[in-house]
Amino acid sequence: MLFKAKKVPIVNIIVQLSIFLFTFIFFTKIFPLIPYDGDDWYFLGAMRNPYPMWGVFNPSKVLPETLEPLAGYFGAFVIYPFSHNYIASLSIASVLVISIIITILMTLTYKFIRTHFKLSKLITLSLELFFYLSFFLIFKKGNEASYFGFWCQDLNCYFNYLIPGCLNACLLLYLDTANSESYQLTKSHPNYLVIGILLITIYFAMFSSIQMNIILASYSIATLLFNHLKKENITLQIKQLINEWPFILIILFWLTSLIFDVNGGRAANVSQNIGLINAIKAVLIQYRVMIQYTNKFFLIVCLLFIGFAFVIFCQSIHSDKAKSYFKILLASILTVAFFTLLYTKAPVTYASRPDAMWAVIFFGLLLTIQGLALLLIKYQVCVIFMPLSLIIMSLISFNLNYGYVFKDNSDAFTSYKVGNHIVNTIVTAEHNGKSVVKVKVPKSINNDNWPHPLNQAQWMQNTLYAHGLIRHRIKVIFVPDRHLNKQMYPQGESEPFNDLEAH
């Protein structure tokens, strides 16, 4: 161990709480998540059956389409009575879920580093913070609005991409570090409670999003390949396979989710046929766009750490941490290959969206942190640079001169203003006994008036009814009005940031 320190458990708790609190503050104040578009309002109040459904629009999205309405119910029935601010209550409930899953991910990252690299607790905590900050730094631009590693297009996409991604990543880290005896079925007294909890978690992780369950599926494929390659004793392999039931179940669930989704409404709706070669070329172009979003300097640093680990682990390929590294490296390669094929059929622009490509971001940063941990072991003097590195990363990552990328003019102020206008109009009309209400909404250039499509009117009344804001169902009609845009959206060109260093 590099060095020891007293009372580290207290420091550990403080670090995890700090990550939770900062994440919560970030998504409520710095980059507030406010329900805004049609998808946000539909899924906050519409609960699906908690199992895959054949032929529906999203056949296998069990987790996002049950968790988001549950967050909506929690916001409406638990937080709203105290806050008296309906939209803020929905936002707080959603951000609580996001903050909790990100904190769990970081805590398991700590365990992952500690288990494989046997570094001191304080050094491991510093690596955990490095991993956390990397999600913000990887896309940070110094002279324009930036994306970040936890960015999603709207509130609904956090439940469709980030939360499923984090859950799959958490399971990967758990399975990579846990003692397999804790979930073995062949031992004399199996731990049925652990097995039951693991089964539930795998179920919801795999039936969440095909863009995110590939994290666990690719890792499971890599694990089985590493465990059984070149083994000749069939009897022992069969017994081992029984104890590797989580990985087999993950692959079976993954294949099931693919079959369901291929035959679902979304697949039929977004399918494109431009030829395989042309489609792959289009995906590669979008990958280049994605790379252009990144902080090039930090991207190069990450690649150097990954390459350093590759060279060192090739010299000790049979060690536990080397096996873990190569399994994750293989899983990341399989994930990129899967996305390349998937996005030849789905809209190709998904390949340049940080939320839809979160699995690749996670794998890249996890490989990076393994390379950095190895560097600190090989060259202990590098430890002295960790505090300064974390401070510099923080100051660059959270330099808010240019802010972050918002989608569809949906900055927090606009989202809240538009949402409040729509909700208040419907609630007032229902309380006045009306059975029909026309609601003016901002007019969009899109044919369906997205982000406020005409069918959102029905979804809004459904959500407001489910949340108890209206006592009777009321017919809502959206009337797109260009004049409302001037009231709701910022007008004119923004003044550029006055860079003092330029003078």
C-alpha cells in the first residue's frame, strides 16, 4: 500500500455523500432537469406492465417505463404537498433517482479499484473522484457550450439511457469484484437472498434499453470466453457454467430483448434501408462527429492510460487485474461493433449522441482509470500529482462561462415557463368545470410541432389526472401559436462571453 491514513471510513462516507449532493445540486441548479417535451409528460404519468410486451412501440423498455412514472408519482404525492410547486417536485424526484444511481456507480467503482489494485483507501478515493470528474471533462470545451458524460437530450432520455446504463455498469462492477460463492447454486447452502436480489437487478437491467444492456451482455460474453477458452474437461466446465448462471441469464435476457425490440413498433418506425456499406460509412461519420465533441487533450490522456495498461498487462496476462482489464477491453470492442451494426438500422445520428453512446463512454473511462491505477502502482511518485490534478479537473469541468448544450430551446427557464403555462391552463379550466380546453403552445418548425406535439395534449391530461391535479378527465386541445414563442423563448442574439484574458 502506498500510504495509510486514520479514519478513512469517515472520509469515504464524506466522499460518497459529496458526490450525491453535488450531483443533486448539478441537476437541480446548474443543469436543471425540467419536464418539457411530449415524451417527458407522457412517461411521467403512464405506467406500463412490468414485463416485455410483444408488438408494442417499446417492447422491452421495462425499467424506464416503470421507473419514470414511479418518480412522477413520488414527486406528485410525496414532494408536491410540501413544495407546492408541481413541476419542481417532478424535477426533484427525478434528480433524486439519477443522483442515487450515479452515487452507487461511483461507490462500486471504488470497490472495483480497491479489489483489483490493492491501493490505499485514500488513493482509491482519489481515483474514484478522477473517474467521476472524467465524465464532465471528457466533453468540456473552453470556448463553447459543452456536452458532458451524464448529458441526455431530455428528462425522459435520462430514464431511457443514463439510468439503465448506470444500472448495467453497476452490475458489471459488482460481478467483476464479488466473490462468486455469494451467488453460486451448487454449494451446500446457497445464499438465496443474494441470488434473488441479483436476479431482480439483472431482469430490470436487461429489459431496459438495448443501447445500454449491451454493457452487461458484452461483458458476460467476454467473461464466458475467458473462463472456458482452451479448457478440455467437459464435466468441470458444465459445473462451472451452472455457477456462472448470472452471465448465461444475462445473455439469454439480452437475446430475448433484441427479438422483442426487432419486432416492435419503434424498430418499424425508425428502420432505414440505404445499404449496409453506405450505412456503416454514415455511422463512422457520426463517430467522427462524436469525437469532435470531446476535449481532445483529455481524450489523448485517456488513450495513453489505456495503452499503458495494455502494454503492462500483456506482460502479466494471468493476474486477476489483467484478466479484468482484457475482459472489459473485449466488452468495449464488442459494444462498438454492436452499435455500428445497430445504427445502420436505427437513426444514424444516435452514433453521435453522448446519451445514446454512454456505454462506450463508460467503458473508455473505466479502462482509463485502470491505466491510471496501474501507473500509480508502478511509479508511486505520481501520487503527489493527484490532488493538483483533481483540483485542475474540477476547475476546468465546472467553468460555466459557456454552460452546457440544451436541446430544443429547452433551457431550464424556458422549460419551466412553458410547462407552468400548460399545466395552469388545464388545471384552471378543469376546476372551472370545463370539459374542453384549448391550450396555446409554442409553434415549432417540425411537422408534428415537436417538442410540443398535438398528441401531447392527451398525454398531459392523463399525467395531471394520474398525479391528482385534476379530478376529472378533460379534453385538451393544443393550439400552436407563433406569438407565444416571443413570450416563452429568449429573443434576439445572445451577447458573447467577454473573455478577460483576450485583452
